[in-house]
Amino acid sequence: MSTTPAVRTGGRTPFKVVTSTLAPLMMENVDTDQIIPARFLKIIDSEGLGEHLFEDLRRASDGSMRDDFFLNRAEYRSASILLAGRNFGCGSSREHAPWALVGAGFRVVISTSFADIFRGNAMKNGLLPVALDAASWTSLAALVGTDAHVTVDLERQEARWPGGSARFEIDTFARTCMLAGTDELGYILEREADISAYEMRQAAEEHS
Amino acid sequence: MAPVTPRTLFDKIWDAHVVRNEPGAPTLLYIDLHLIHEVTSPQAFAGLRRRGLRLRRPERTVATVDHSIPTSVGPIQDPLAAKQVSTLEANVRDFGISMYGQQSPQRGIVHVIGPELGLTQPGKTIVCGDSHTSTHGAFGALAFGIGTSEVEHVLATQCLLQHKARSCEVRIEGRLERGVGAKDVILALLAQIGVGGGTGYVLEYTGQVVRAFSMEERMTVCNMSIEGGARAGLVAPDDTTFEYLAGRDFAPRNFDAAVQRWKTLPSDDGAAYDARITLDVTGLAPMITFGTNPGMGVPITGTIPDPAQQSDRSGQEALRKALQYMGLNPGEAVAGRPIDVVFIGSCTNSRISDLREAARILRGRKVNPRVRTLVVPGSQAIKRQAEAEGLDRVFTDAGAEWRESGCSMCIAMNGDEVAAGQYAVSTSNRNFEGRQGKGSRTFLASPLTAAASAVTGRLTDVRTMV
């Protein structure tokens, strides 16, 4: 029996299994300024960011689309799994980064490691960060540009591809939330009594 | 008596803020202070409205505007920035939050005013929708950046679900040379550990160099902990901390009792860290970055590294790409490279001591006429202090621009930016591609190095000028 506490359902699309070809971004340390440059953060909602995903990598200095960048190539247009180098999402805490990735149709980012804040932000928006071992990552890199489909199964914590598979680790609680399509706030709100008790203890200590 | 397990500073703050530990879930952690700004909060307030929620403890959230506001006087011209600011104004009014708005004499960069107002205190948990929240760790507070979903969680519940990070002691030993300071120390550490080297850790800075640092120097170091991927940076509170806080607006009313509590926070003798790093700064030269992440730094006396010398292929490619973006060649000397812009400011280096350092170099000198030099104080209070000391005149007499406070050219979403292809020496924290404007090329450095380079128009070893 699972020891994970019950979480309220609703709110988001549950994440179960995603099967797709791979879109390649074969760079390490992709920072959130690359994912979505700061000049696009002057918004008060989370709409429309997908159009500007990787804006400065996507365009040449004269503003034209670079045809060697994956997002501008027809063969990667339907991919919902991004394969990227290590330490993906480093830099700022902007949740606009996963909003932009999700807005552009991505459901999964596969790397060998992720920056902390990005990983948390991604899972809160139905975007699954999958950290694989280096050998598995290299196997997947060999599939880029082919029509091979990769399956990411959150229930089984497993990535499968023609000729291989690998298990990935993920925070149990965040996994439960993603599978149920819920967020953490409902869970925290239900701990009201604990929070009140804590606040009373803290006030007593500060005045002792 | 049962033996007490020695604890680190991080353990003590963590333990004191655990609301609940439940199997299968992260720890529910209480947040003492929540700082918000115009860019990462609007969607969180929209979320509260959708769910019909109020703030649990409105007095524990403090708002200001810094990221998208211009550093010029007068109304905001950019309609998108104006809309963000008016949205925050409406949100703080509707939800009953204190705000240091555009007209407030106490407004400034969120990580500058928290300490300045005395809101930042030892032992507190502090969060903000901004990764440089690590700055506040200089006071022995557990402070970290969060996303907008978590901003909503804190507004609604004053709590976050968190896994406890591992701890790493970063011992900084040795003796700093004249002209070499806190910024050089953190850039040297980042060059050593890389931009992912601190991932999963809270870094506690210890050692004689850190003890001798002022609060402002400690803030510079903690500020850039996130550039190593660390969850937070920490410095144990001591008399330097207490003296800084005494008399500030929001310092505890019973200050002596607070100091007695704070004195119990430093790590116990024999406390276990998950990892340890030592950095000896004896003989360290002023540091400067040459690439497109803050870990790509070298001494100003050094040369541009050669991708062919990198041990792994992805490292080679990353370096090649960085040098191509920066327009630099392997083996070239760093010092002497011509520059176009100097930016002195940001939550890393915009405090009064940073401005005094820059003024020390610029007093009686002129900036190179080719170089646009922008000096942006971290807060309106720092601006007034600098003006009272005559620093503004030093800057303007030298030919630099003296501006209103804000994030300015560090984030380039407020009108201050570096043009495509231009080289900037910047006292800020990030040299990512396009960070200071599309196509901008950034050299991160200390205020001293930035001021010296402004004068010569080239990357300069400031030790020749101090």
C-alpha cells in the first residue's frame, strides 16, 4: 500500500504516459534566460509564452528564423519530449520557463540533471523533468533525427525506446500530484490545524 | 543526560520551522518573511482569486517594485511594465499587504531593502519569487528563491512543501590582497565548482575571510550561491550581523533578547556537513568572467581557456559556443580587451560600500569617452546616502550616469540594456547569452574592476590603480 498521503484531484491534466519522437537541444547548462528571455516576462498572466520559447536561440541576429534550430524544423514540430544536456533550467526562478515549454507543446524534458528551482516549477505545471543516467541519455541522443518513439511512463517511472529502457527517480509526492492532475496547495490548505499550532508555538517562543 | 547531536546552522533553522513531517510527503516548512515584486507575483494573486483565498498572514509579506521599472525619474513609459506595477498596486491594496511602491523613499531592489529595513534577520525563513533571495543568507537566515506557484502557496498558507537540502561547508581561508574582494571570492568559487556544483546543497560559508567580511560583502557572496546551483547560502550571525541590524526600522523591539536567541544559531562544534570545500584566497587576483555562465571565470591576469584542453566533449562544445558568442579566441589575454559599457549596480553590488569602492577609483578621473558607464544604487536610501557623501558628483564628474534605484541593466527588462554585440563589464550576477539585452556580451566583475575598466576603456587589473 502506498504511504503517500491523499491529494485532492482536479485542476490540471493528469500525467500518465507520453509517447513522442525527440526534439534535440544538445547543450548543457541551458539557463532560464535562454528558455524565455526576460523581456517577455512583462506579463500578468502565463499566456502566449510558447511563441517565444528559446527566442534568441531560434533567431539569427537579423531576426530571421535559423533553419538549423530544432524548433524551426518540420521533423521536430510534433515532438513533445525535449532532450537536453545536463543542468537544464539553471539561473532564475521564473516559472515562465515551464509555462513557455508547456505553451509550445512539451510535456517532458529529458536530461542527466536539472536545476532545483526549475525542476520544482516544471512539475507544478505538468511538465515532467526526467533525469537519466549518462549511458541512457547517450542511447537516446543516437535516436535524434530518426522517427523512433520514446515513451515516458510516470506510473512506472520508466523511459522506453526501441532497444532500451531506463528507470528514473522522481519525488514521490510530486509524482502523485502529477498522476492525479492536482497541485500542492490543496494538500497544504488541509494542514490548517498544524499551521495554526505551529504559529502559536512560535509566538510563545518569541515572547518567552 | 542524553547526548545532543551537534547541529549545523542550517539544521537549527530547518528544525525550528518544521510544521509537519508526514511519510511520503515533503516537510511542511513555515515561512517567516515573504518578499514579492511585480514580475513573479501577478499570476499567484490571480490563483488566489480563482480559488477565493485570502492571505493567511498579510503582515509577513512585503512588496516592492524593482525588475521592470525604469531607473529614470517620471512615469513609466512602457505600457507592459506600467501594467505590471499597477497590477501589483491593486493586489497589495485588495489583499492588505505593505508596499514600498514607486514613490516610496524606501523602495529599492527587493534583496537590498529587506536587509536595509531590518526585515531580514538571523534564524528566519525567507522566500521570494526571485533566485537571488539567497542574498539574505548573509544574516544566517534560510533564504531561497521560489516559483510563482510557490508564491501563491506562501500567500495562502505561509508554508511551503520542501525537501531538506544537503549541507556543504565552504571554508574560505587565507588573506585577500588589496583590490581583491568578496565578488572576486565568489567568482573564484564558481570557477572552481561550476554552475551545477552546488545543486542540492545549502552552502555555509565559514573561515577567517568570511568572519572579517562586512555584512555587505557577505551579501555579495551569498547572493551568487544560486549561480553554483545551490539552494541557499548561509553565514553564521555574529557581532557584525547584530551591529548591522541594531536600530533598523524592523529590528526586534526587544533587541537584546533577540541577540541572545541569535547567538545560539551558529553551527555546533563537531556538526556534520554532507560535503566540505576549502578555498584559499591568498594570492587571488581580481576575477572576471569571459564566457556565458558565471562559472566561466578567470583571474584578470589570465588568458581565455582553450576548448581543446577541456576534459569532456560536452564541456568542449559548451566552451566553444560561449567563445563564439563572446567573440573571443582561446589563448588571448583577458586584460586589455576593449569594452563599450560599464554597469555598476544589481542586488549583487549596488550597496553603499560598492558605490564607495567605485568612487575610490573614479574620483578625479574620467571614464573613457567610448564607454557608457551607468551607476545604479540598490535603493532610494542608498541613493540618498551616496548623495550625502558626494559620490553622485564623483560619478557624474567622471562622466558616468547616476540613476534611480532598480534592477536596471542586470535583467534588461526596464529600458536599461546593452546593445547587441557590445561588451559590458557588469557588477551583476549573470552573463548568460542575452541577459543584459539581446546579443549583449557580459564580463562579470567587482565594482573596483568595473570602475577601473570604465576609466581605461579596457578590461583592467584594478591593482594598478589602488
